[in-house]
Amino acid sequence: MKTLSSALLALALIPASQTLMAQDKDLVIGTNNWAENIAVANLWKILLEDEYGYDVELSNVSKNALYTALAQGDIDISMEIWLPITDKPFLEPYEDELEVHDAWYEGTGLGLVVPSYVDIDTIPELKERADEYEYQGSPSILGIDSGSAIAGLTDDAIEAYELPLSQVNSSGPAMMAALDGAYANEEPIVVTLWSPHWAFAEYDLKYLEDPKGIYGENETIYWFSRGDFASDDPWLTEVLNAWKMDDDSLGGLMASIEEVGDPVEGAQQWIDDHRDLIDEWLEVEAEAP
């Protein structure tokens, strides 16, 4: 009886916020195959599981399925929504069910990318030089999965510029493997790519100028959630709102993962090397719901 009373007294002396963080919390993070998305999702999975007792599941789904699952409450949060243009069509049907939170990265890029050694600089030039950009025997633009926002914008660009090229959709890793092979042999290739991405540190690349503005201007990356998430977990909401990354920090995280070849190991290595920055994100307090 004395042992039990002592244990209860000790528990009562623990601050409420610390007790909250010690509890197991289930969290489903929706992910896609973009390099920065994989990087930051694994970063937060490690931090929340190892340091705060969360049980985190990474659910890799298509863009359409992600927004539906968030609206239905099957996924709690996702680390990445590009606004005001790229992800607007995906958000619009669910604006009443989802909540877009604070920005964590500003100044994105998006469009058609070629190695710097090729001698074209604009998308219209592809129309006259299409035969030079063959993939498996056909003039092609190599892209990622067909359900992604950049794939849809690339279809729009092909139509708007009347390009005699087809978009070949595959996974991000498959696209990067094709780029790597072409780059090693200094062959022409055009891919769909975005910033931030580790490829710009690994290769000398350039965006093709987009006179019609199909791919939009530089955008901002926010995190977003199911509509009632902030009331369910105010502490994590405040933490993620305090989270900020730039080209150096995000590029370093992605480069670490690419170098190691494993998102968990690479993210852990980056965490170990950047505790001061991480501690800034975590210095928040919120009352238990």
C-alpha cells in the first residue's frame, strides 16, 4: 500500500504537459514519393516516436487518396501542401474538412528541367528539338506518378505549347535513375522536377523558362491536417507550426538520406547533427486537450 501511494504521489508531481507527452499517441502521417516529403515525414516519425512516445504510421498514398483520407479522418496529418497554385485543385473539394496550418518552407520551384549541358533554355524550344529528347524510342518528358500535381501541370504544358512529346509517368526513383544514366553520358533528357530536391545539389541542372506560366510562380509549403486535429493534439500542432526549414537545412536532410541510401538512417544522422535547430522547434507548451 505504501509503495502504491508513493508511486501515485510521484506521478502527481509530474507536470501535466510531461504526462501528456509520456502517453502513447497514435498518429498517421500521409506521405507521397516526393524526396522532401519522404525526408521530413521520416524526420518527424523518429522524433515523435523516440522522444515523445507516439506510435507513428507513414501511409504512402496517391495525392487524390491523401486528401480523401484526411477528410475522412483515416489520416491525421500530411507534411506538405503547395499553395497557392500546385495543390489548390486537390484542396478545393475538401476545404471545409481540412485545415492548412503554418508554412515551413518558402520559395519552391516547379517545372521542366534539363541538364545544363544542353543548349535549350525555354519550353517552346522543345517543340523544334523534340527528336533529341527520346526515351525508349519516342520523344518524351519523364515524370513521376500520373496522379501528382506536377504530372497534371505537365499535361497542360504539353497542350499549351503544342509539344510533340509524351509524358512518361513512373516513380520518382525511376525518373531519377533515368536522369542519372543520361547525365553520365551527357545525353539530352527532360524531366519534371521541383525545388527543394537533392538533385540540384547532385547534378548541374536548369529549369526551362515557362513563358506561359503553366507551372506558376514560386510557392510556399505548409503542413495540413484533418479538420479537428488541432483540438485533439494542440501540443503537436504548436510544434509543427514552429517548424521552419530553408534550402540549407532541408537540402542537408535530403542529401544525408540520399548519401546513406535509407530514409530512416539518413534522417537519424541529420537529427544527431542538428539538435540546436530541432530544439527550437520543440520549445513550445500547450495545455492538454
